[in-house]
Amino acid sequence: MKPWTALAKASLKAEEEVVASGVSYNIVRPAIVYGPGDQGGITPRLIMGAVYQKLDKTMECLWDKGLRLNTVHVRDVVKALYLIATKAPEKEIYNLCDSSDTDQGSVNKFIATLFGIKTDFMGAIQSSLATSLAMKTVADVANEKHLKPWSDLCKEHGIVDSPLTPYLDEELLYNNSTALDGQKIVKNLGFVYDVPQVTIDLLYEVVTDFEAKKFFPKGLLKYAPK
């Protein structure tokens, strides 16, 4: 209940307004949603994998591999929303989160394999030093480094318009974990998560779905499902 992004602050404010209004409601709080169509969850990191492949450099992230990025697949979100809308008692709050306890390390390991790149982490001490001056400056430098290679990649592959971007908001660079317990819906409503953990094949599906829509350059993936 301590939101640290503008979107999370707005979501909490909306919850408060709904509760105060007296209308019938249920509140759903998903972890980081990923899967086909995802633009703001794991996808920005996938785009970074493509960028660092083009730059032929190691993708180095702030903080360490243990930074938690708990996830839930979009198909489970849709399934849960339908169940809550039709079966749940009113005025309940449900977190949606798979059981994989996804963190930055596991995501980066998948990205390294998908794009044939190396990944690393700056660590807490070095990250704290880098961000102590001004996080906005760190974000500006990162965006300047990443936006042009992505734009060049799109142009090289004939992509004239894509909703995908490696742009990073300053607020996303802080040492803040996303960690949720998504078991209430399981215990109370008998829900079953069809996608209990993130796999490399599921992230491969995200990229190939965007490739088919001509939003993501083709031919960059170095991994194929067996």
C-alpha cells in the first residue's frame, strides 16, 4: 500500500474512490502481467535484449539478480477476472501472482538465451553510487543509449511504426521489488493458475507474437523451442 510509480498511485486512488462510492465492487491487484500483447511488463526487458545484441555489449542492470519481479500470465489474469466477476462475493480484494517468485536474475537468464547476449548486474553498492546523484540523469543517459539502436533496428527491418519502446521512466529504476501472494483466489474460489511460472518458451511467444504483428524485428532470436 505504498505505491512508487505514478500508475500505482493512480490505481490506489481509484480503489479508494470506488470503495467510498458505495457501489458493488471487487478489487484485483495483479503482479507484473506478461504474455502476448504485453507492452509494459517484461517486454521492455526483451527489447533491451535486442538492443544489446545490436550493440554487441553486455546488458548490465542496476541492483542485483535478487530484485523480485513477481509475474502473472495474461491468460491467468483473464481467467481470474471472469471467475471473480461471476463467483466471488462482493467487496473482496485479490492479488494475482504465479508461484515462481520471479526475480531479475531469472528474467535476465532467459533474455540472455533468447538473444545470445551476456547479462550482468551492477550490485547494490555500485547502483547506489550511480543513482545517488540524480536518478533522472541515470534514466536520461540510459534512454539516450537505448532509443537510437532500437529505432535503427526497426528501420533496418522495415518497421515504420511500433508501440514498443525501451524507454525507461525514472521511477522504474529504483531498488523496489514487486512481490505478491496470489493464493487467496486459490483458497477462496478454487482458482488454478494455468501458468504457474515464467518459462523461456512463454517469453519466446511474446516476441514472436510481436514479430507477426510487425512490431518487433524478425531474425534476432537465437533460441527456438524444442
